[in-house]
Amino acid sequence: MALIYTPKQHAGLALLADPGKSRIVFDGGGRSGKTELLFDRMFWRAVHYPGSWHIILRKARAHCMSALWNGTMMKYLAKHVDPNHGYIYKLNKDELTCNLINGSKIMFDGCDDEQRVRRIFGNEYCTMWFNEASEFTWDVVENLFSRAVQRSDVDPRGKGHLPDTCPVQVWFDTNPKGRRHWLYKVGIQHLHPETGEPLRDADRWARLGGWSPYDNRQHLSEDAIATYEAMNGLTRERMLNGTWC
């Protein structure tokens, strides 16, 4: 069953489909539909561009496994992809890799170990996704940009209106922090966080902010909404209203 997009996810999908944008930021509250949309788009890219490699990163590999591998991916595959899956994809839990039959890979990893970081640097990717991006440092992110360079051509059987080559993209999703955070400066103000100068590639950046649990209400219980509404102060502004403050 295909994912039924919320209006906010439709806006995000349009942004992700823009081949002119290669640095994309989704920022806002919790349980707002950001993560599900990004995994849906990543799986779609892996299917349509054979042999393409895609990586999802968290600061800690353990969090990547618990939240994204065991949580987001497993729920998505069970709900939206053939549950028997043998002829579509195979999972390697030791390597945290989803291997598609067409040679594409979706990898999950963390940057909390030097050996893992070296392994990430040893490959090239069509899509690089920093989940909970505010946990990373700008130095790590900027260096990893050099690995988002893989060329992968479209499957001619399903080409339709798709670009001949998969547009390389780097994604960031996060709950807001303070406005001094590097991601606010880079992703929203388009300023280098160290020098304060305009980004040289500012025209390649795009952002959809203000995500809220209210945007995803059709997929949430009223108890979930009530939990966010009961929050106070900065936490409420960030997690319910998606405000950088």
C-alpha cells in the first residue's frame, strides 16, 4: 500500500523532487511525518536507479539501529512494501544494510566511531541523510559532502519523466534548537557557521520548516497530540510548533 501523503508531506515531496536542489533541510516538531517521508523517498530512489547507494546517518550507530532500522524502516517495509520481500530486498542486520534486487543499497550507520567514519568515507552515495542533524558537528557534515557524488542512471523500464541520472542530494531532518546552532545558520540563513559569509552554494539549498505533529494528525492518536500539547516553554515551542528558539 502506497504512503498516503499529508499536505505537509506533499510540500516536502515537491521540494525533494526538484533536481536543482541538492541540500535539503526539514525542520520542525516531533512525530510530524518528516522521517517517514524521507525514507519513502529514499526507497523510491533506490528502486528507480539500479546500483545506487544511499546512507542514513545518526551521530550514534546504536540510535540509528533502534530508531531507524528497527523503527522507521521495519514499519515502512511492513506497511508499504511486499511483506514477503524476498524478490524485492534482503536485509543484513549485521551490516545494517537493505539490499535491493536491482543492486541498490540503503545503509544505516553512525559517526561515533573512527573506523565507521573511515568506512563511510570509503564509498560514494546518491543520497546522504543526516537524521537528527542537530546532533552532528558542521566539521563532520562538511567533510562528508565529498562522498555524496555517486552517478547512477535510471532504470529505462520505468523512466517516464525521471532524470536520466539520479540527482545527488544531502538531506537534513531535525527538531529545532537555538538560532546559534550551525544548522540554523547554514540551512536557513545560508551562512557559513564559522566565517558568517554567504554560502558559495546557497542556490543549491532548500528548506521546509515549521513541521508540527498537527501536520501528521491523521496518522497519530489523540494521546500523542495531547502529549505534545502538555509540554511547556522552549520544549513546547520546538516540539509542537517547530520553532527555533
